[in-house]
Amino acid sequence: MDKEIGIKVYNATPQQQDYNNNTSPAMGKRRAMMAKGVQKTLSKTSLLGNFLPTGTLLTFEMVLPSIYKNGQCTHVHTMMTHVLLVLCALSCFFFHFTDSFHGPDGNVYYGFVTPKGLSVFKPGPHVAVPNDDKFKVGFTDFVHAIMSVMVFGAIAFSDHRVTNCLFPGREKDMEQVRESFPLMVGVVCSGLFLIFPTSRRGIGCMSG
């Protein structure tokens, strides 16, 4: 009597379906919305980030996920979000009042611009601080500092994690803000940065 030989074909599709069945529809929808929000934030704010000190946006994107864990936002999380926003906004403002110069020893020296000139953080023992007028604080510095804070605000409030935590229950209104506010700020700040150019090479600032 002949023996029948059967070949069994294994398909990975049922396993994927079982995995999806184990995940609740609400959780899957929540993850999809979070991924969509992050993608929108990155696409809208990629160019705006060029107006910020390099370390500010990186710090914000690294610290925010540790605060907004699993979509939970308690009173403590709200307070920590406020602190993060304030610190990042202050860094955007004050870093635009810094400048630098190359000393005769080849090192780069940073300092704050003041009405009297550049106040160097750590001056060298035999390095003379330049007494040029370009190192004196001016109106352009305040324009760039204020615009930088506005750009950071546009980037921060275009992130659903920030708006959901600070404005709970207003998802529809915040969706409109995330759609229009970054674009409006980007257009206004781009025009003002062209009208008021700067040659500052401060801390984290990528100026000409």
C-alpha cells in the first residue's frame, strides 16, 4: 500500500493576524495617531529648527518623551512640561546674545554681547578682547532673540504631546493650531530674519 506524502506550507500571515488580534483596537488607533502626529511635527518644523540654537531643539526632543510616557499627563507631568518649555525658550533667547571670536592662539572664545562690548566667559591670559562695534548689543539681537522664542513655541505647540498635556479636551482646536501656527510663524520669522540679518556666531547659533 502506497504511503501518501503531504507537504505542509507555513504562512506567516496568520501569526501576524493573531498578533493584531491581541492588540486592542483602541491601543492600535492610539499608536497610529501618535506616529502620525510625530511625522507631521517633523515635516512641518524641519526648516523652522534652523532658526534655533542647535542644542535647544535636540534637548527638547530628548527630554519630552521621558515626561510624556504612555500618553499619561498628570499634574506633575504638566508642571514638568511647563519647566521644559520655559528653559528651552530662555536658552533660545539668551543664546542669541552671545558671540565669539578667534584668538591669536587659535582658540575660539565665547561671551555675551553688552552695550560696552563682548564680555568673554573665560578670557585667555594673553588674549585681547576685540573692541569692535559689532560685538555691542543692538536692536537686531532683540529681534532675533524674540523670533527664536516664537519659532520654538511654534515647534513645541505643533507637537501633540505638548498640546494634549497642556490643553486636555481641546484636541480639535489644537489640531487647527498645529496645522496653521507653525506655517504662520515660519513665514513671518523668515521675512524678519532676511530684513534683519546677523553675523553672530554665538553658542549653538548657525549664523553666517
